Amino acid sequence: MFRFLKKIFKSFFWLIFSLLSFVAVGAAIFLAWGYFYITRDLPRLDDMKDYKPASVTRVFDSQKNLIAEFFIERRYPVSIKDIPEQIKRAFISAEDASFYTHPGIDLISIFRAIVKNIESGQRKQGASTITQQVVKKLLLTPEKAYERKIKEAILSYRLEKALTKDQILEIYLNQMYFGNGAYGIKAAGLVYFHKELKDITVSEAAMLAGLLKAPSRYSPVTNYDRAKKRQRYVLRQMYESGFITKADMDSGIKDDLQTFVVNNARIQKAPYFSSEVKRVLINYFGSEKEVDTGGYEVYTALDQSAEKMATKALQDGLREVDKRRGWRGAKGYVQEAERGKYIENLQRLSGDSKVSEDVTPALVTRVFKTKNSVEVTTGSRIETITISPNSWMRKKLTEDDHTVYTNPVLELVPGNVVEVSWKLGDLINPDDDTLVFDQTPEIEGGVVLLDPYTGKVPVVVGGYDFNQSQFNRITQSLRQPGSSFKPVLYLAAIDGFGYTPTTIVYDEPRTFRIGDEVWSPGNFDDKFLGAITLRNALEKSRNLASADIISRIGIDAVINYARKLGINSDLGRNPSLALGSSEVTPLEMARAYGVLAARGVLVDSVFVTNIKDRTGKEIFNFKDNLLTNGKQVVDENSAFVLTNILKGVVERGTGTKVKPIARPVAGKTGTSNEHMDAWFIGFTPEWVCVVWVGFDLKKDIGDKETGGKISAPIFLNFMKPFLEHRDNIGLEKLIEDSKQEAERLGIEPEEILKPEPADFSVPSGVDPYWVDRSSGLISCANCDGAILEYFKKGTQPKRTVEMKEDAQSYLESGDL
């Protein structure tokens, strides 16, 4: 019996063993298959070893001040070694207390989450470690599925084997989204607290760490109390983990943090310049996405102080032109029941008693017809404005661009919305601010400043207000240059056809046949001066003299020289090209005049000076290409001869409005057909500046609104303070250099006087001669009507004034 039982027991044992073995083998096969199935499409970890997230491209001015940021996600990747300990500890405490000890997954937390999910009957709670969050964010989808969780665990384990804990934490802190457009820890510090990481306190770090649970729910900007409650939880976790003392925890809980309203504007300063830089970068990198995600540091030629001067000069000038056109009436009307709320909005707009020269809306509160005055409020101030008999507002511009004369006091009523600005006090009465009626101009304009030797463009103001219109009229707008194109024609004549300043040209009526049509140009004043010198023709901007020149040298020659000067826009093959009938951009005109200032050398325009990649490696420097980009396109002697003539335009010709600049300036005015464009292009030995004014939808500015009247004053009001500012910088440097030299030698420093403004240097290939201004014949220094003229060697006049007088006397002699 015993043997029988023993035999049965053995058989049963082997049966059970076989079954268990079969199950084990089957389970092993199933697990192997399951592992293969789960891992068959897992992403590779190679990219994680070279983690390069989308990051902000930052743009700086010439003084390394931030002016713009281009991004899809606002992220500033930062190395783990540059992240302070209190920040790392805050996030570990809040998100993964056992981060430095687990192998990528936390089994205890997983078990706890499974129990709670089973109890609730839903997948509500996860147990993700920091490693798992990195995997989920970068390698997997965020769906809550058990298969995805298994994949997440496997990848987390693999990631822990591939990277160090600090590398994983670095990726985590740079990748996570903190709400309000902030990606990564550095962006979070800047967005919420306006602080660099090194300046973040323990309490601020705890608040940032608390955001990750639900960035919108715990935002300190929109719900400070809820964010504070979450911060307290993080501080307690830090204390319980031994990262901070109880005193630190209590202090952090009591700390009332200052947070800031989020500003996600891409462009912060010099918007027209910054937007042009974006276009340059897209062209350089080949795609906008690369610009917005590449994390580059871009350094530019922008001079912010000059840009502000140019903006003010342009805005002031456009407002003056707009006022000369006439008052356009009230901007709107506010019903009496809504006026209180409207005034509150005005107050928020203007701030506390803020006095600004900017145009701002105001509400008419009372009208005093017998006193010709109107009471208005800007929200923070109530002022009464008297409208004088000669006020610009007496001329009213109708919707169809006609003018009528009126009394605004008879048209305005309480509730009207008008525009005003502050006329600031002067040196004698600095606090005597006066509120005056004003209006935002409809007319537009632009200013560009160019360094002709390097091609750097430190100023681009492409319109009155970037907030009103982002269209950049300096680089994007094609406009007729009018007479400001004539120097291209004159340079072709001087450089290619041997013309001199005393060559006689003819300001006489002419008719040209163009195909089946005829062209009969005229002069601005409808007068004709006959035979005149080339200088007089350009100084007085005689259209018919220019028509005479192009008829002699040919249209192709003018187009050829325009191309040499960097004008690439389409140019019409007709004689009206001599008068600036073909459209060009203001930047092209700046580049063309820059050739004259730079002694015949053309240099590519430079907005971006340096680019560094996200590692700090320089990948572009404009100086590397400066020598190859600079080309001698015309003879330096020809360039100087024309420059000297253009100085006469400012001294005696159509550009005399610029004379108060009190330094050597050459330039040319320009007014296009039907007064649709007004230009002044001027240059000193160091700078070229173009001012253009006109309507976007081309129409007449006004019968007497010429480049000399509109654009030249804007040039003066910008360039005079700008050049004085540059002179002062140069003087300060001379004084500082003198002091250092004196200290080195142990002597008293010499008194340094302000240097005289530089004049255009005379090349060796030209000679000066005194000539008669009218006839162009050789004269003398003390002779009436004499002017010192420059000629390329050997091209000076062969006849003298005396010869002409002797010939005239001989012809008039009674003995003949």
C-alpha cells in the first residue's frame, strides 16, 4: 500500500512539476513575446543624448541690449551646473522625492497609484517619476493607457542607464511647460519674477515647482492664493526631505511674492528694425522655423539712441505736414451715459498725470463758444484749450481731400473724442506744459541711416507707428525718387562721359518721342534758364537740363550706373528715368548715395553683425566678408566731384533747409510727379541719411509740399542732434585717452578742444580752380561770382573770364 501511494505521489509530483514547467515555459514565452511586442516600436534614445530643444533666438543692439526675441516656445536652455541647488531641490521635493535613488521608476508609488485607480474605477492618478515625465514628454504620447505606462517604465529604465541623473534633471527643467508661454525653468523665472536663476529665492523656487502640477490652475498671475497654497505644500516637502530648515519653510510661507503680468511680445524695441532683422535671418537660415527654434544670439548694427532721435524727428515732421493739410474733425462721440467709463479708460491709458508729447485721445467735456475754447479731459488731467484765429484747425480737410475753413468751436460738442498732445515747457519754464489739439497723421514716412564704409544700418524707422502699420517703408516700399535720382544721372555723365561741374547743359523746352507717344517735361517753376553749368543745373534741380543730359549719354548708361550703385529695382527704359520716374526703395537710395560718401565704393547693407549658435560658437561675422563685399564701382575722383556739387545743393540750392546743421553736408531733394513723394537724401563724410514722406495709397501731398519743405527739416531735426551726440562721444574718448596718457607719463593732461566737423577729403586725382559761377570759366579768388570748383586732373576749363570779356569787347567794337 505504501509503495502504491508512493508511486501515485511521484506520478502526481511529476505531473504537477511538468504542468508548472509547462506554465513557466509558457509564461516565459508569453513574457518574452509581450516584451518584444511592447518594445518593438519604442523610440531610440540617441536623440536624448544630444538634447536640443526649441529655444528662443535673441536679438541685441550694437551695445548688446536685448531688442527682440523670436520663438515658437519661449525657452532658454540652461546647463544643470548653472541651476542653483534650491531650485533643483524644490522640484525634486515636489515631483520625485526619491529621484536620486530609484532606477527610473518608483514601484511603491506605482502600487499606490494602482490601488487608487482601482478604487475609483478610472485611471485618475499616475506615479510618474521625473525620468518618466521626461520620457512621456519627449518620447511618448501623454495618453493614460496601461500599455503606454509599461513602455514608459521600460524607456525610463533604459534612459537611466544611458544618462546620468543630472543630465535627466537638466532635460526635465529645460523641457517642462510652466504656463503663460514659459517653457523651461529659466523662462519661468524671467516671465513670473523678471529674475535670472541665480537671483531666485527659495520661496520663489517653491512656487515655480508648484506650477508643474497644473500651470494654469496654479498660476500666481491669475490665482495667487491657489498658487500660494501649492507653494506651501512644496516648502513642506522640502523641509521633510531635509533640504531646508523649518525657519526657511516658515519664512517662505510668509513671503509675499511679487509677480508680473506676462508679456509675450516678440519685438520689444525698435520694431521696424527688429522686423527687418527677422527677414534677414530667415533669408540667412532658409526657414522661419529655424529662426524661431534655433536658440541663436544675434547682434545687430542698431543704435537705439539714434533710432529714438529719428523716430521723434519723423513723427514730429509728419504731424506738421498733416496739420498743414487740415483738421479732420472729431474722432468720434461718446454717449452721456458711457462717458464716466470712457474717462476711466482714458486714465488707465494715460497713467497718473503722465505728460507726453505723443498724440493721445481726449474727451470734450465743455465748449465755451464766446471764448473760442474747449474743455477736455485726458483722464488724469482736465484742461481748457483756446483755439486762436490762426490755428491750424481752422482749415478743415474733408473726406474727399478738399479743404474748407471753419471754426472748430462751432463743430465740437461735449462727448466728442478728439486728439491732443502736450507741448512741453522750454529751458526758461521747464514746468510750463500746455495741452494742445493734435491728430495722428494719415501721411506716412521713413528714415534710414547708413554707414557707407561698413554698410552698417544703425537706424530703420519704417513708418509713423509700428502699432498702426507693420509695413516697412524703408525696405519694402517702392516709390518714385523724383529729383533725388538725378545724382545717378549726373554721376554717369561725370564718370562715364567726361562731364565736369562747368560743362554747359541746356534748360530749354524739349519734346521726346517714346514709341507712339511724346514726352514734354517741364520745370517745377515753369521757367527756363537756357545754357547753364552742370553745377547750377543740379543745385537748382532743373528737370529740362537733366532731360538734355540723358538725351546725350543714353538711357542704358544711366541704368548701368544705377546698377553699379546698388539699385536693383526695375528701371523703365525711357528718358523720364532722368527725373526719377522709376520706383525704388529708400534703402536702395541710401546705398547709392553711400557710394559717393565712400569714394566710389559700394558695400552691402548690414543689419546683422554677428550670430552665435546655442553653444556660443560664432557662425557669422560681417567683417569676414567686408573686404570681398566692398567694390570700387566708380572712380573716387568722380565721386568727389559730384559730392562737391551736392554740397552746393545744401548751401545754395533746393536743400537750404539743412544749412543750420552747421557742418559739411551734401544732399539732394526729390519730389515725384503730382507731389506724391517727398525726399531728402543727405550725407556727411561718415553717414548717409534718407528721409521719405508720402501716402501708402499714392496721392497728392499738397501743391507746395516738396522734399525741401517736408523731408529736409526731418533730416535736420534728426541728424543735427545725432551728429552732435556722436561728436560728444568722440570728445569724451579723446579726453579719456589724454588722461590715461598723462597718467602713464606722470604729467598734467592737456586741454582737449572739440574738433571741427570733418569735411569730405579731397582725393589726389582732382585739382581746385576758381571759376565763374554762371559761365563756368576760369576766374580768380577775389572775382565777383567766383566759386572754388574741383575738376578731375586735366579737365578744368581752358578759357578764362578775361578771354570771354576780350572776345565780347572785340565783337562789340565799332571798328569791326
